[in-house]
Amino acid sequence: MLARKAYDKLLAWKQQPKKKALCILGARQTGKTTLIRQFGRQEYVHFVEVNFITDTGAAQIFAGDLDADTLITNLTAYTRQVMVPGQTLVLLDEIQACPNARTAIKFLVEDGRFDYIESGSLLGVNYKEVRSYPVGFEEIYQLYPMDFEEYARANGVQESTIQYLKTCYETTSPVTEAVHETMCKLFFSYLVVGGMPDVVQTYVDTHDIAQVIARQRDILALYRLDIAQYAQGNDKLKIRAIFDSIPAQLSEKNRRFILAALDPNGRQQRYADSFQWLADAGVALPCYNVTEPQPPLRLNEKHNLFKLFQGDTGLLCAACMENVQFALLHGDLQINMGSILENVVAQELKAHGFQLNYYDGKKTGEIDFVLQNGMQVDLLEVKSGKDFKRHSALDRMRRVEGWRFGQATVLCKGNVAVENGVRYLPWYMTLFLGPYQPPKEMKYEIDLSALQNG
């Protein structure tokens, strides 16, 4: 069984004294059901699973009154499984196929006898079907494909190696050459395999790239079927066209998604819902331009200027249909390497909790990623070539009067180093890039004694 960081999230959720239902979102094939099953069977005495797609009759459980007693009676009668209060986890899988179940969560959580996890692949695109959202009774968690750390562990990298690399990262000390070369090779394989758990397991078991690619193309075909089944009306063709054009769009020099390349007469407003559909389904990652690279970035976003990354870089390679996999595995960084590297960094940043933004100014040039990290903005460049210490846009931005930045980082083929205030990290050091985490408690009290003496 592949180890996932999300398991720790599930453990922390279970320990909450008054927990909400945990709603796990994510693209298809990211491992949601497998993870929840493992958790339910290991951490609870009783585990009950209802899948609304494989068992179409299960929707009848929620077809009548939505009071807790009726629902639990229906649930136990339908599943014919023992449910003991305080010892039972109920998984409502593919819940997007039963909108009434999403509405009913409020009453089940209020009842409090059992713990509930909802899981779905297209929840974000079916919002119009839910009569009443259980606001205040759900905790949302997004599951992404396996990140590089999870992939490295699946391939046998030991904890001691991860800790050694983390020390090098934190102290900006070079990694020993043998470890550096090995981690680079492992990272190249991650570009090809990606993070879809079933694909990763195929690679770990067989190391057969032909089988890996076949499985990836099956997933791409499944995504296209989802578009045909779940997208509305005329949006189907638009969404399919956008999805299929992602590799070609990323191959362009500035990576920016150019609608005219897709539809010469297209208007951004007409396509906005189609772009959002892919983002909500979890299969594409938009990275928005900002008018000014200063916090808060969210207020500076320009939603008509963006890059659109594939949700999994292994799927991107499979979609390219150019047989790039063999070249990448052998360290040939010429063909499409820039777009593939930028995609994998976007995938890692998103999985680690960053929002994706970039900046492109006439006077400064383009920075691949500008990242809000607490109350500061970090600059991140991704370099595929040997001249990674040449970064004119990064240098110009750092000299702009009135702008303040935190860390300036270049991800490259070189080893860990710092020069002229710029940090150079090997690509695989995306392992440790993550946003500032505020303290869990932030108490603030005001002394009102002066008012009492007045």
C-alpha cells in the first residue's frame, strides 16, 4: 500500500472531539477511495462504504425524509452492516451522484453517532444540483496526485535520506554528488510517471514505462469521458478542446494560454465557465497573472491572463504523444523540458498549499511563479538549461523601487548554493517548498480595566 501524507490529515480529523464530516475532493484516480478504505479499516472497529455510482440503488437511502433517525435506519437496512456509535466510519463515495446525500450530511453530523467522510471527483462541477449545502458541517480537504516526496518514498528512498536532504535545504549546504545525481535521476522518472497512485504502483512493481504510459492514457480517456458525461450542453466541446490543447499551449515560449490559438473568434467571457470546469474537476491547474507582485496577490489577479497546467505531469507527458519519456529518463533536457519542468513545479506547489500566480511586466520581464508566503511574496524561477545563473527578469524585479520580496529562488540542475541573494536549488528540492503556516492558536485579549475605572 502506497503511503500518503493525507493519512495524517485523516488521523488529525478523527481526533477532533466534535468533528464535522470530512469532504475529500480531487480528480479521478488520485487515490481518494483507496486511502479512505485503508483508514476506515485500520482506525475504526466498523467501516461502512456506500458508492453511488457502482450501486445506483443506494440513492434511495436519501430519497425520503432527511431526519437522522430515518437516514440511519435506511442506511443500516440497505448496507446490512453493523454500525456501533463511536466506533463506525461511514464513507459516502462518489457523492456527486447523489445530491440529496450531500444535503443530508448536516443532519447526520448533528446526530453525532457516527463519523462520515464524503468523497467525490466532480463535486465542484455539480454544485447546481445540491438543494442545500451543509455549510458549517463539512471540512473540505483537497487530495492531489502523489507529490515527489511520496513518490520518492514509494521507490524506496529512506527517511534518513529525506532528513539529510532537508538539512541541506535548511542550511543551504550542497548535497553530496552521489546523492545529488541519484535524486536527479529519480526526479526525471517522476516527470514521466507522475503521481497518480495506480500509475506509480505500476512503475514500482514493473519499472515498465510502456505499462506506465498505457495506464496514463487510460486515465486521460476516462477524463474525456467525464467531460462528455458531466459537462453541460455546448460546453462539452469547449472543455474538451481546452483540455486537449494544454500540452501545445504549454510548449509556447511564455506558456500563457492563448484562446485565439484554440478559437480565432473566441471570447474569454464565453470560455470562462469551461476553464473553471476543468479547474473544479481537478484535472487542470490555472496560474493567474498579477498586476503587481505584492501582497495580497489574490487582489491583484487578472483572470483573463493565465497559464493552464495539467494536474499531473505524467499525464502531460502521455498526452504529448511525442515519445518524450525515454529522453527525459536519460536526462535529455532539450525537448519540451521547460514546459514539463514548469508543470511539475506547479503541481508540487499546489499540492503543498500555495496558490499559483506569475508576473509578466514590460519593464521587468516574466517570473515563472510569485508565491504569497505569509505576508511576503517569494520569487521562483524554473530553469532547464546550463545557464541557470542568468535570470535578468528576476534581477530587475528585485531592483524595482518600492517592491519588497522574501526569498528569491532558482530551481535548476545545479546543487544547493546561494549567490548575490539568490538561492539555487536542485529541482528535487521542491520536496521542501511550502507556505508559511500560522500558529494553530492566535489568542488576542484586550485589557478593559481602564474602562471599568471610568
